[in-house]
Amino acid sequence: MNAGITIIIMIAIGAAIGGVTNSLAIRMLFRPYKPVYIGSVRVPFTPGLIPKRRNELAGQLGRVVTDHLLTPEGLQTKIRSDMFSRQLNDWVTLEMKEYLYSEKSLSDYVEKWTGLRDVRGFLRETLRETLDIKWEEAKHRHADTPIKELLPPGAVRQSEMMTKELTQLIMVKAGDYFRSSAGKQQLALLLERFLEGKGSMMNFFGTMIGNDRLVDRIQPEVLRFFEDPGTEKMITGLLQQERKALFEKPAATAFSYVDSRAAVDYIVETVDTHVPVMERLEQPLKDWAPAYETKMLEDWVPKAVKKGQDSIAKRLPNLFEQLHLHDVVKEQVDTFSTDRMEAMLLTISGREFKLITYLGALIGGFVGCIQGIVVLWIV
């Protein structure tokens, strides 16, 4: 036989053996999918490597994903990146513009998202219930607390100033009253009652002198009494004593004079009537929301996006721990059928597998060539 033909045949045989062997090795990664038995003896290398090591592969893939591919640090970097921030800001801005010019009201959106129909009524009742609860809590918590400790800062000092002003007002108003004809008539009535209670001699004395003349003499003295600084000091002292005594009383004393139901109803009605949010709950957003567009889109949205990014990035490690992504990936891989896994890997690495087959044929051909040369040399 011609030497060249011998070498060609050896090369062909070697190439065929190398290519078929590599192709068979690749196939044996997946096939057979299940163990093959001859009688009770399992055929070696069945099932294929990947079906046989399916659980280990799933676990390793889960660790690779969570330890190297999908990590909290990598996602934190992505979330905090300027590009992601701009994209998120643009998306939120577009969404907010759609809401700002919507024909629907806040109540419509709340009903859509939560199923709550009467939002305004719900807020009224929630406010009433909250105030009732807080009032009862305050009554029990501060029942023995002195009133002065529950007053706002500066209220005690302000009450002292008001006491002085009240004293001056009493002095002025009393003087004006007793200068008037009504005050003079009141003095005459008081004098008449005084004399009636003192017996016949005093009545006779009053009759002799005359009540009018007595009133004319008493009126200036009464006026001097209310113009005397000592009187002002006395009244101020009395009011201050009463004020201090009142502030030292337990708060339960003040609570007993307050109709909590009426107070709560008044607050609720005031909020419902005068707080703009309550009225705008049922107005279309386009009627009032555009007034806040500049403030919202240029100030509120960027701040909210920034805070949201920071909050999500900060909680990612804990979220990853709670999600147990390693187990999630493992469970997902375990659910894949073997033929699906084979199709996936062949789709991704089919070209490389073909190159491995061709490389086996090339190496086999090279070995066949060497063998042919050795055979011819020996012969």
C-alpha cells in the first residue's frame, strides 16, 4: 500500500476517534438523564455527569450567584450611581406629572389603591378616635400632675402679667361704674339695705340726714378706694394667690370642667372646615396640584429619590439575608428538567462545544499521522 494513503487513513481514523470521543464526552455530560440498568447492575457513567451531580450543581450555582454575581455591595454601587439616580429621577418626574394634571382626585386614587370609598369621612372618624384616645390617656397620665406643669413654657409668667392687667382693668372699670348714675343708684340701694338691717335708730338717723346726702358723701370715698395704689396692690395680691392656688391643683380638677366630647367635635369640625387638604381630597388634582409642580419636581422629587436610594441601599444586606437568595437559586435550578438545562447550556455554549469536538478531531488526526509515520518507519 502507498505510504501516503496509509498516513491519510491513519489520520482519518485518528480524527474520527478524537472527534467522536469528544462529542461523546460532551453528550455524556447530560445523557442519559436517568440511570441505565442491565438486570440489577447499573451501567457505569449513567446517568450523565450533570444529572448525577444535579444537587451539587444547583448549590454551587447558588453560591456563585450570591457570592460573586448578585451581591449586596454590587447592587448598592449600582443603586447609588449617578446614572441610576438620573434614570430613577426622570421616571418619578414623568409619573408625578401624570398625577399632577389628572382628572381624578386624591380620594379616587386612595379608593383605587386601598378600596376606601369615603376618605374624608374616614379621616374625620380617625381624627375623632385619635383625639378621644389621647384625651383619655392624658386624663389618666396627668390626673395628679399640677396644672402649672402641663402649661406651655412661659404660660405661668404670662398669667402673672395678665393678673396685673386684670387688676388695673378692675380698678378702672369699678371707678367708672361708681361715677355713673347706675353706680350711684347701686350705692343708694346698698345703703338702704344696710340701714334696714341696723334697727330703728339707724333708720331714723338716715331719714334725718337723707339717703341722697349720705350717698353723695360715700361715693367720693368709694372712688378714692379704687384709685388708691394700696387697693390695687391688695387686689393684685388676692388674684395672685388665687392664681398660684389654681396652678398647684391637680390636672384632674381642670379635666372635670372640660366637656371632652364637645371639644373633640369642635376640633374635628374645625379641621374639616378650615384645613385645605380636607377640601382638596375630592377636587380633581389638575385644579390645584399644578401650583406645586415646580416645588415638587425640583425639590421634593430629587430629595425623595435620594432618600429612597439611600434607604434601599442601606437595607440591602439585611434584605439579602432575609430572602436567602442562595436557596432561591438552588430551588430554581432544581426545578429545571435535565433536557431544559441541556438546551440552555447548548444554546449558550454550543459553538464552544463544536470547537471542542473539532479540536478532538484535530488532535486525533495529528496522533494518527504520527502513528502512520511510526508504522511505516518500523515496517
